[in-house]
Amino acid sequence: MMNEQGEQWLDEHFPIVESYADFSGKQREFVIELQPHPRGYFLRATEKRQSQEDDGYQFAAYSPTDPFYALGVLRDKIRRGLATRYLTSEQDNRQLSHDRLKGRIGYGGIVVDGEFISFDELGYLLQTYEGFQFSLSIVDLYDEA
């Protein structure tokens, strides 16, 4: 368990605001918050949003002993996560850019490439792959590599 001095020291370093370029070169700004816990340090990066309706990206990392190790892991996850584009738009219809999809489950849909997609639209996206096989894995935000 951390003492008061250690908590104060960490409070001086967090939250952090950092910018990263996505797959298109667009700069995206994230607020990185530390959530100390008796079992370690949990960090979460949430993209700053233009409005409440925007979903944006979220990333997380954990370390049982060192918040700055978790910060390094988190920065790497952000860079890798922003580097890949999973969706393209052609004729006002979204399509998978390379037969893969990765995102976050939200209320009423999913968030991919920082954008909300309703479950209805996801179903429409998948219909173009009728007859193909798929693999689905659901992973905790902190466990994702």
C-alpha cells in the first residue's frame, strides 16, 4: 500500500494530456488518468471528445509495481491502436478495410476507429461476408496486448 507522500507525488504527475497521430495523420488528444489500487496501478487513456455523442478511443494498462512502466505500456498500446484503420467508407457505406475488425463494445453498438457503429450497421457490415468463417474474442481493456 502506498503512503501519503507517494500518493501526493503521483497526483503531481497525473492526469497527463498527450497527443498521438492516427492512421490518417490526424492528431488525437488523450487524457491519461492513474487509478491507484492496492493490487497495483491502473492507467486509462480516454480520447478528448468534441461532444458527449462522440465515443472516441480508449486504452488501458496495468502494472502491479510501477505506474511509469504501465505508462510506457499504455503509450505503446495507443500508438499501435491508432496505426491501424479497420473501416473504410465507399458510397456512404462502411466496409472492413482488411477483413478484420477491432474495437470496443458500447451501449447499442461498438466503437471502431474511434467511431460508433450501431449493432444494426455491424450486422449489415458482416452480411457481405456470408458463408465465411469468423473468430470472435472479447478481451478486458487492461489485458489487451
